[in-house]
Amino acid sequence: MADNDVVDTVHGPVRGTSDGSVRSFRGIRFAAPPVGDLRWRAPELPEAWTEPADATAFGPMPVQPANQIIVFPDGVSQSEDCLFLNVWTPESARPGDDLPVMAWVHGGAYMFGGTAQPMFDGRSFAHTGEVVVVTLAYRVGALGFLDLSRLLPDADPNPALRDVLAGLRWVQENIRAFGGDPDRVTLFGESAGGGIVTTLLAVPEASGLFARAIAESSPATSVYGQDRSEHVARTLLHDLGIDASDTGMLRGLAADRITSAGMDIFSRIPHDDPGTLAFAPVVDGHLVPEHPPAVFARGGSLPVPLIIGTNRDEATLFTRMKSPLMPVSTEALAVMTADLRAERPDLDVPADAEIAGAYSGLRAPARGPAISRDLGFRMPTVWVAEGHSRVAPTYLYRFDWTTPLLRLLGIGASHGTELPYVWGNLATSRKDITFRLGGLRTGRAVSTRMQSRWIGFAVDGEPSADDDSAPWPPYTVPERRSLVIDRTDAAVADLDAEGLSVWGTTPLAFP
């Protein structure tokens, strides 16, 4: 091992590997194991070490149910002891180089995922020599998002958000040793990770931990109050046959039993209350003092530059998988809007007839997914852009590019399809069917432009491509310009005029 494969952190030295272009450090512990008495508690600092810790393999992924889409490499285990992070840095980077840092938070419906997913290999970013990449782990599902603070006096709400904050503090304290600049950290994430990003933009405690943010397909309004979260907690304890007062039983219960019960509730809640999630960030009055959409609406979010956007066909994958997470049937949508009117009489929720009329130009099978897409992803993203653009430069996008095969299958630019382009990790093996009908050359060009824009934003706050692609103007009212990312990029004014005419500019969200 070369000397530069060992880096000193504040907790102890770590030994990584190099491929001649990029140095990687995987499985770096940034918090004590959140087990036993620390289950459902804020993470604590790890014990220090003196000998170089092995940072050549991923740490365990968070305990979670099996998932047909999210796949981990062989040899990666599951454990409650999952608070590890990974760093990729250019081979030439040394302390004092102060390269911009891109800190990633994965998605997975707040229930799945981890930093070992092959998609999130940071070599492609770090190989450019322009940035250092960090991928942050957090507890998922009932172990990360169950709020027991009203039932257990020593339980902390939002343990998963606290995990991400702990990871960002580690970055502040350590990233210079890897050649990174703690004053130029861009926090970016997709889906649930994007939701964590937009939530943290409304968290005062996150101030100073990142200088820019990117939120891809954020369910920005899926943050709930403690009445709803307490109901979920009581339901889970009832299903487990445990009294909330039995702290020892709760803290000693096998993690897989909690995860299994959590999966049952994760599946039931969207059926019983369409448009809501069992596990999500919670407005606890302390770490998350207010509902984030309300913070954005009043111009109170952290004043850091922001890229935010969605994909054109967000709901199609959920529809194909018959996932309950996004209501697409007429009945489920009617229940959702009725519940929203009942629970939020202060909001001007459109009447069902008005909603139906606005989407009448679509074929019947496409109406439900389009409504769900807009209310679940696109309009929350636009509402964030409306508010945040008043406090910091904000760049809104819509990802429209899709391969001929995905278009033929009716999937299009669905949820998550932008990820391989952002990460530069297009799956192009013979076993992959994504490009079977063509589109690889264009796909690579789209990926190059997206990475260039994301990196440019991390470097100096300007999301410009290296080629002569369309400039990306910031979002302002009333122009409301967005960048449409497709075979070629195009800046389009008032792209969401129809959506705003139906749903308005005031965020619609469950309490």
C-alpha cells in the first residue's frame, strides 16, 4: 500500500485503495453503532482508534426488507450498525487542495437503499479531478423514521435525519484530509434522499453544513406532524404485541422483527390513507420546527443555491409495479383529495371535477398517473422553487430523456431514470436491455451534460455544461424558467403553467 492510501481522520487513520486515477475509502465509521440503548436515539461519536482502519470495503447496509429493484453487491451484509460513509477523491488530491465536495443521500422511499448500491460508485465524478464525492448512510424504515418520542422519554424523533447531519459534520471535520473543501459542500439526493435534502433546507441545525443543494424528485410535502407519526408508532407496537412502556423489550427486540412489522405498515398506510407514507421526516417542533413547505412558502429556507427538479413520467414505474405509494386509481385519488380537504380546511384544494377537467386531454389510463405525478412530485418541487428562489439562486429542471425501449414500454422518463446519467454509470452490458433499441450514444451525451452541470454547480454555483448546450437561467417569478433535459437541453419559460393553474402556488400537504 502507498502512503497516500492512509488518511488521518479525527477519529483515527483509515486505509483505502487507489486505481491510479481515483482513491476510494469505503466503510468509514462516522458514528457509534445505533444499537441497544442508542436505538431510536441521535447518533453518537464513535470510539477513536489508532491503527489504520480498513476502508477497502463497504460497511453493512441498513436493515431492510428485500426489494426487487434495489440490489447490493455480494458480500455486503445488513446490520443496525450501519452508520458508515464512503469517499472518492482524485488520485492527485491532497490536503489543502480544497476541491468542492458532493455529499450524496440515497433514496428508497425512506424504507430501502444504501451507499453500496453500484449506481452510486463515485469514481465517475472523482475521475474528472474536479470534485471529492462522499456517500452518506442513514437508518431506514422503522429504525430510522419511527417517531417514538411521545411514547419513550429517551427516544429522539427523526433519527435518520440526525444520521445525515452527523455525516455532514464528519465531512466538515475531515474532508480537508482527503483534498476537499468543507466550505464548498453540495448536498444532493434523489427521491427519499431528495426529500431529506429539502427537509434539511428547513432545519436551522443544518445551517453551515452545506453550501449548495440538489434535490432530484423530492417528495417535498411528504413530511408529517407528530399526531400522524404517533399513530404509526402505536400501530407498529400493537402489531408487535409490545407495550410502549416496556423500554427494555423495545430496545432488545430483534431488528428483523421490527423491520418486518414496519414493512407491513409501510404497505398498509398508503392503502388506508392514499397519498401518505408510513415513514418520513416528522415535524417534531425541535429539529424540524415547522412543516418544510410552509418554511419555503414564507422564504425561510436556508439561503443556499439549489438545483431541484423531477422526471417527466415520475409515476409510470409505480404504476407498473402496482405500488401503493402513489395513488393512481380514480377511487384512491378521490379519497386522497377528500382527506386533504377534511384535514386541511385552510387550503384551497381543487374540486374533483376541476381536477378531472384539467387532465381531460389525456387518455383515461394516463390521467391517474399524471395527477399523482403532479401532486406527489412535480408541484411540490415547483412550490419549493417558488419559495426558495426568493432567498437564493434556484434552478428548476425536468428530465425528459428516455431510451426508445423505455418509451415503447410506456415507462418513459420515470422515477429514478435520471440516476445513471447523473452518476455517469450507464448500465451498458449485454444483459442490460435499456439500450437494446438504441439511444446509447445520445444517452452518453446526456450523461456528460448532466454531470458537467452538476459538477459546475458544485464548483461555483453555475450549472453550465462544458459544450454549447442551452444556458440554464435561474428560476424567477413570473418567468418561471425551467431546463428541459432531453436529447438536447432547452430552457423553457412557464413550463408548469397548467399545473399551477390547477393546483395553485400554495403548497398542499397533509398535516
